[in-house]
Amino acid sequence: MTPRPLLASLLLALALPALAKDPTALRTRSLAATCAHCHGTDGHAVQGEALIKLAGLPQDYILSQLMAFRSGQRPATIMHQITKGYSQEQLETLAVYFSKQKP
């Protein structure tokens, strides 16, 4: 495992006791953790090492881009396949989550 996913996994593991009290928060963090390898932990991309910083982007913008990837309308390498693996509700949850992160 490379350092970035290992760090993301460690951070998530450290947060689990607090999140265990709120299953919705745990599910949301788990969904968001899958984005960390390319977009950084909580959407805070490391400059020069990630595709795009998601933290703090408008919710509607994030969701519209996810839907554009899913439909094939927006060009991408792997985002077409990734977005097809999520339900509409999960994509909406991700959009809300990343929009609420501090930029």
C-alpha cells in the first residue's frame, strides 16, 4: 500500500470510535475515503499530486460533474466507471460531504 492510501486508512481508523455513534457519518466518511487516493483526504488535494481539490466546491457543481462522468458527457479516464458504481443517493451524499469541507 502506498503512503497516501495508508495515511487515509489510518486517519479513518482513528476517527472510527467517534463515528461509530453516528452510522450515517460513518457511511459518508467511508464513501469519501474511496476518493482520497486521487483527490486527497476529505477532498484536500496535495498540490501537484492530485487531480482536483474537491473540498469546498459547490454541492450542485460537484453533483453535476459526477452525473456528467456517469453519463459519459464529461471526458475522463476512470471516473466513468467509478461513478457508475454508486447510487444516485450516494453521489448526492458525496457532493454534500465535499461541499461542506473547508477549502
